[in-house]
Amino acid sequence: HKIEAKFYDRIHPEEFNFFEQGRIWRDLKFIRSSLGDDPVILDLGCGTGNLFLKLLKLSCSVWGVDISADMVEVLKEKIPEEYKEKVKLVVRNVDEFILGCEQRFDCIVTSSVLHHLPDYILTLGQALKLLKPGGWLYITHAPTKDALAEDPILRKILWQADNLAFNIITLGQMPVLEGRNFHLSDYHLYHGFDEEKVIAQCINSGIKIIKFQKYSSAMRLGIFCWIDSVIIKSKRQFSLIGRKT
């Protein structure tokens, strides 16, 4: 992430295409409609602000925690002046932050983070202790057990179409970054991630599952994510909305 920070939003279009962004906006607006005035939200692994900035626009106060100082610096540059009083940013290991945090939150959100954590189930359980009664949980763009399953022939063709179209659209615009090893940074994606254990930990922590959805936003262009999810019905990512009882 130190290598990627300045270019993260550009080189991860699977998170920032219209299909994924539209889905996230709908989920966040649904959660926000059930929160009171000026709720305080915790964004675990806030990165460059995919969820963080949307929550500010939805009139929330937001705490962001990330282990990468470089990613947080990129986020700081994006925050409009009028929102800065509603922001608290912490550069720290997520587990250390959770154990030392006395604040309680109206909502905890995380996007594309759990599979990076050494023990994502333990961390999730500890994080949920920071939720107020009636507080909300939002997990999105997390891998399923099928994330790296063998592709059917139609999906292999779709990958090629997505790759070709993306390369044509971004010709000469994408930075070339060396030294990245996703087998390390996305550890559980390659060594096994279990969404059923995530659900079980939520339930054990007093979270009622409001919405659980498997979909696919692995392609780079939104139209191909839509085809992958709606027509091919791939289930490579999941999102979860829950509420603490």
C-alpha cells in the first residue's frame, strides 16, 4: 500500500467503477436513514477514503483508522475544508486501535479490509464491542470462499473482454508500479477466506443480519461487473449489513 497509495483509486477500478460505487451508495444511504443527527462512524482500514468521504457527505462525523500513513495522507488531501471538523484520522494497527479505544460508535464500516488482517475473525469480534446498542455494521467488497475458484468458460471470455476494453480506454494513462506482492497484502484471499465465519462472529456478537449479498465486482469496468453478477451470477465478493441488538 505504500507503493500504491498515490495511485490506489486509479489502479483498483474494481472498487471504483459505477457498478460497485452505486451499490455502496445505496447501502450507506439505507444505513444513514436509520441513524440520528450527527452520528459518529468508525471506518476501519479507511485507506484513501472510499467509504469515508461518502459518509462525510451524508452528514456523519467519521473516524478513520489505517496502518498506512501514505494512504491516510492521500485521504487527507481529498477532505473538503467544510468537513474537517467532523474528521478524526489515526495511523495505527487496527487491532491496537480497537483495544485502546474508549469511544463508542453508531456505525462501523469496512471495505476491502478483512482479508488483509492477520486474524480477521478475532479483530471483527473485538471491533463489534465498540458499537453502541442499536449500532450498525457494514462490511463490503470482501472476498468469498469462491473468490479464486476456477472460472467457467463464459467468465474467462468476459475477463478477456474486460481486460481489452479497459486497456483501450486507459491507454497510456495507467502508472506501472513494481514491487507489489498481492499474495502478501491480500493474504487470506489466497490462503482461504470464509464469509460464513464472518456471519457467525457477527451473530455471536449480538449482530442481527439485515442484508447479506454475494455478488462480483472483480472486473475493472462496471458493465462487466454487472454482467458477471447479474447474468453469469458469479459470487466472488460479499457485502453485509447488520445491527447490534
